[in-house]
Amino acid sequence: MARFLRKTAAFTVAVIMILGISLAAAETKITVSGTGETQVSADTAIVSLGVSARDKDVLKAQQKVNEAIAAIREALIGQGVKEEQINTDYMNIYAIYDYEGDQEQVKAYSASSTLAVKVTDMEKTGTLIDEAFRAGANTLNGISFSASDTDAAKAESLKAAVADARAKAEVIAEAAGLKITGMEIINEGGVYSFDNSVGNFSAKSLGRTEEAGGTVVQAAKLVVSATVSITFTAE
């Protein structure tokens, strides 16, 4: 009797192992990536502008820049920009050489300074640029946009990325004559945002009066993008 029970137990274990191997062999894994995007309106702009000046005397070139930068700061503060929102972004001085003849001579010096101005009242961005140019600015390097709160947009983008991955997996499974049975592994590929600034800036008339047509800045729509990688099981 004991020998019979041992044989029966061994047979049962063997059957379970065979069934397990068969099920594992029948299960197929499909790994796909998904992407989701959500747009959110920018509520902050960083304007990069400044002054460039030349003079034969390096100190005079720098003095011209310093005076203009001080005037620009004063004009921006007069428009309601806080002092801590105006920061020095870049400074540079270099010699301009005259290569005529056999000797290299310094023709003049070029000095420049750039300010990074944080603007939170988006409707005033163009006006602030105009005021800066009236005060002496002569370079505008660009505008970058951001949003103070993107948490909800990130969540929506992640949901969309998962849905996108599942839709791809279902198409692949159907094409192979299979059906999705579950998820095995899911990895977040990252969530990031960027501004689509094409057409957001129009320098109609830098430094002129409002009646002549001022600088128009349209706030960007930020794109919050998320990616995921998911391994699905299918039979």
C-alpha cells in the first residue's frame, strides 16, 4: 500500500510539472513602449536680453554696458518686476583685432552683458521687452516658457502612455492570433516637458511706442510627455 501511494504521488508531481511546462510554453510575452502627451499653458517666461557695446578703450566699453544695464534694471523695476527676478545671465569682453599688414593690432573692445528676467504676468512680457530696449538694450537672445504646476498633466500623460502601450500590444497580439491576458512588467521611461515656442514671439517694433506697435509675445503651450515600457502576457 505504501509503495502504491509513493507511485501515485510521484505520478501526480510529474503531471503537474508537465502541465506547468505546457502552460509556460503556451504563454507569449509582448513588450511594447507607449507615449502620452498633454498640453498645459505656460505661466512663467524667462526673457534673455542685454547690451553689447564697442570702444577702443576696454574700460569705456565696459562702462557703456554697465550704464545701460543699470538703466534697464531701473526701467524693469519701474514696470513692477521685482529686483530678485532680474539676474545677470552672461558677461563677456573680447578684443577685436585688425589683421591688416604684418602686425596684429587691437582695433577695439567688445563688451556685453545679458540679463535673465523672470516674468510671471504673461500679458506684460512684450511690454517689458519694449521698455528694456527703450532703456538701452540692443540684444534679445530669446524667451523660454515654463509652468509652475504640471502634476496633473504628468498624471494624464502617464495614463495616456499606458493606454497607448496596451493598444499597440493588442494590435500585435491580434496579428499573431493571440489574446492579451495580463501585464508582467511595467517601467516608467520618464516624464518631461518642453515648450513649443514657434510663433510665440513677434518683434513688431522693439523699443517704439505702443501706438507704433509693440513687441507681441504669445504664451506657449507646454507639452508634458511621458513614456512607459510594458511587457504583456498573451495566449
